Amino acid sequence: MPYIQFDKKQLVNLGYSLSKEFIRANRSGSFSGTTIIGCNTRKYHGLLISPQPAIDNGLYVLLSSIDETIIQHEAEFNFGIHKYKGGEYNPKGHKYITDVTTEPIPKICFSVGGVVLTKEMLFLSNEDRVIIKYTLEKANSETTLRLKPFLAFRNVHSLSKANIFAERKYEEVENGIKTRMYQGYSYLNMQVSKETEYTHVPDWYYDIEYEQERDRGYDSLEDLYVPGFFDVKIKKGESVYFTAGLNEMSTASLSKQFNAEIKKRTPRDNFENCLINSAQQFIVRKGKKVEIMAGYPWFGRWGRDTFIAVPGLTIAIGDIKTCKEVIDTMIEDLNGPLFPNVGSGSESSYNSVDASLWFFWALQQYAYASESEEKIWKEYGAKMKMILVGYRKGTQYNIKMHDNGLIWSGETGKALTWMDAIAEGKPVTPRIGFDVEINALWYNAIMFSLEMAAYSKDTDFFNEWDPIAKIIPASYKETFWSKAKGYLADYVNGDFKDWTIRPNQIFAASLPYNPLSEKIRQLIIETTQKVLLTPKGIRTLAPHDLHYKGHYQGDQTTRDQTYHQGTVWPWLLGAFADAYLKIYGDSGVSILKKILNYFETDMLEYGIGSIAEIYDGDPPHHACGAPSQAWSVAELLRINKMIKDIENRNNLKKK
């Protein structure tokens, strides 16, 4: 029995099936997303979503969906499904689905009368191209497969509306056509693996509704353009391939390319392989650049997320080389001492105090995993020193080291830490001042730099920075610690100390170099475990707090106000695991295993085979936010590696 499978009883229940999504991506920046029955519920859903460099660096929905129809004796059975304004579904192809599996790739089985048709879909790894394989498993009569493509040609964040400017022209290509709705876009080449008859009947389909957007308070109605349809004869036992790509291809090679791509896939036949498969989808190669998508379907490249996620997405699965490639790509966008928060190149925004400090952590993980400590200072030392000096002397957003050795940052109206939600134009958690995790990262960055400089005998750097490093532990404790409360302040600004219980203090106990005693770190872990830890991650605020919000739902303002006010984040579990093992050693493996086991059921929920961005703070902790998030997957893989490393070490001791 396949590891991930859904049967007919589940699939005909739209409340069940529409809440579960497939995300599939290649390595060149394209992806697809839809529900397990093929009904799009988000504006971010589509079968071919690709970059359009001629327009900007954004992602664009080109091919939204395809309606498949089986024709026998002039009787038609339409397997497509769309929801329209008013709650009407038409056609209702989900009623013909008998089962859905994901091994080795997503496969949907349709059955009606004496006909059984299967549909399998994948991306070419390094090309903006989707290939769909249709196999007629059973048929008693001559059968025609009709394919009707629905086009959008718009940015993933917008919606298409019927207009008179859309081009209705097309050009013939081998076994298909190429067309584009607007000037400036790439042509969409739609081809079939055998001779096909194309009928050009351009038309608009109005008011297709995306219920996820409606529930999130956004415009949810879209008009999609259908240029025509393809009819292809298909025999029992025969497979026909349909492809949509930005370039024309030889259709004779479709079967060969499809089968070759399947062999490259990590099978989703167990929990660990699901995580590995998901991890690989976040890695995007653009020429010599290697980037990480922060999450699907609406995140792009984020600096902070990249550095936090890259060790888990690469090192934890034995891909150390890619870790370095990602770090080197990010360095190209270093602007003074700051890395971009979002974007790249001329479109970068640098409003992050911690992205540069997470760079040190990511580089630290790479250095230790690759055992290349002696090379780090020679290759990266100049950049490391530039960042440290920039923070010490002061840079944008009032980021500056004070006389106590700690970093102060922030300005009115800006949110510079990872708790960066903005609601009604104001930061929900502004945290201006000395931030508890920022200064833990700062201390780790200095200590790691001193360690690497020692390999190169850089005495000048050591003499300059060692005195600073030595004053930080006392300053840190004096600034953030309360013996009476037994935990750390979240941030400090002048005489004000914010004593709300948040997860940011866990980093003072988790990082390779930490500024606190073992006893204090143990108390931090106990507070986190007692108040914030849940089966799906760590809450961003204690439930007893007056500002706590236990459910992430509603319009954008409501959701932004909830984002860091109780919502559970899986990625924080990586830091908790690090901290726990530092105190409890190998005996901590049991709790780490429990953490992982809690997520195995998620392989059949929300973002199928992946881990969501966030979860509700209140039980039963429903998944929400992006269905597939890089640092969520990454930190679970890193925890998995921690467990394996300990078990392997203990097994060696027994031999």
C-alpha cells in the first residue's frame, strides 16, 4: 500500500479533499500547485507557474488548469472541476476519481462506465516545462481524450479578468500550438506526444472562485481564457503525454524524458523521504546562482529564511556542496554589513537586523560539517569582518553596538527581527532596543569569527574582538535575565524590559556559543517546554498573555495581528532541540523522536508530503499559512540528523 494514498470515499467529500494541496517544483524556479482533486482554491494554484524575466523577477501563472474529457460514442465525461461564484461546481469531475497516490509522482485515477484513465504529472528538473502522462487503463470502445487548457498569464499575486487586449492568435508547433495572451510574455507551447486535432474556439470562463482567497479576505474571482481544445485518439493500454513549456520540443522524446525524470525523484514512500523530497524542491538554480525559495506557493527568496533553512535543506541530507553554493550566492547581495531581507539585486530590501547574524550560523554549520575550518577565514574572513565592524560602528535602522557590547536596533514603524508582521501600517511586535535573540546571535557570530581567525593566526582580529567577546556574557545576563522570573526578557529599551514569554530566548541556550550558564539555560528550556512547546512547534506567545491569539484566520489585518501572538512555528523546534541536547545530552533523543513523530500525520494533511509554515496556537493546532515552508522542513530534517548522529555514535560504542 502506498505511503500516501486517498480513496474515493475521502475524495468525493469536498470539505476533505479541497483542504489538501500538492506542491511540485523543479530546480529552475517553476512550480505547480493545486488540491489533490485538481480544483484550484488559491490564486497561487496552477499547473505551470514560471518566472518571466522579461517582465520582472516575479512568478506568473501561465497554465492554470486542464479539463480532461473522455469521449466514447459521442458521450462525454468531463473529469475537470472548477468552483464558480455562488458555490457552484462545474464540471464535477471529482465524482469520477477513485484514488490518488503520490508514488513515485502524483497519480489520479478516474473511472466511469467501462473507462479507467490515470493522470500523472511532473516537472523537468532544469526546464520550465510540465509533462502530464495520461494512460487509458481500461476501455471497451474507441476513445478520444479531449484536453482543454485554462490560461491566466498573470502574476501569482493578482487575478485575471476578461479583457479585449488578450491575444487570440496562435501558431502551430509539432503536435500542438504556441500562444501567449499578452506582449512581453513567453510563448506557452502546448504539445501532445502523438498526432492531435486542435480546435480553436477562444472563450472566457467567468467568475471562477478561489475559496482560500475569499476566506483570507482577498478578491477571489477570476476569469480564465481558454483558446481551444486538443482531441487525441487513445487506445486501451496506451499512454499519451501532454506538455506545456516555454519552448517547443520534439514530442517524440516526451516518453523518454518523462521516465528519465521519474528516476531522479526521491520516493515519497516514508516520512523521512517525504521531507527530503520536499527539501529538494526549495533549491532553485539560475545559472551559477543557487537560491532557496522560502515557501510555496507565495514566498520568494528571503535572506533570513535562507540562512536558517540552508543547513537543514542541504547538510542534513548529505548535500554539503549546495550549502556552500547558496551561501556564496547570498554573499553577492551583501550591501555593507547587511544581507537582503527580501528580494535580490536592485529589488532587495535590507530591513533585517538578523539576516547577517544568521549568515554566521549557516557558515558555522557548513564549516563544521565540511571540516573546512582552516579555509573559512581565508575565503570568508573579509566579509565576516565587514559585517562585524558595520554592526559595531553602526548602520541602517539604528543597528549599532553599545558600550556594553550588545546590539541595539530599531526605528519607529519598522520591524527588523523575524517577528516582522505589520498590521494597519504598524509593527505588531516592534521590539526596538536590545533584542534577546539578536544579541545571542551577535555573541555567537563574534565567537565563531574568533575561532576561525585562530586557524589563520589573525592576531590583529583576535586582539580587537576578544575583549568585546569577554564583556558580552555579563552584559547579556544583566540586561535580559531575571532570577525571580526564571526566564529572559524578550527585549530591553532603556528602563523598559518586556517580560512577555516568547520563544526568542531559546536561542540564548541553543547556539554553538552561548552567553549564559548551564543553570540559566536549563531554566529557559523548562519555561519554553512548559509554556510554549506544542506537538507542532513552539508558540510565539504564552497562552496566558492577554494578547495571545490561538487561531490564525480572518482577513490580512487579523492574521497579521495573530502571526506572532501565539501562532505556532515548527522551525523553532530546531533551536529547542539544540538547546535540549546541550543540557540533557543523549538522553534527549527520546523527546526529539516525539517531536518528529508528531509530524508524520502531516504528510497526509494540508501541503501533502511537506510541512506547513505555521499552526494554530490552540489545539488541535491546525496547519495554516504556506502549505510548504523551507525552514519548517529544514529544521525537522536537522532534528532527524541529530537523532541519527547520536544513535550511530552509540552503536559504534557498543561494537
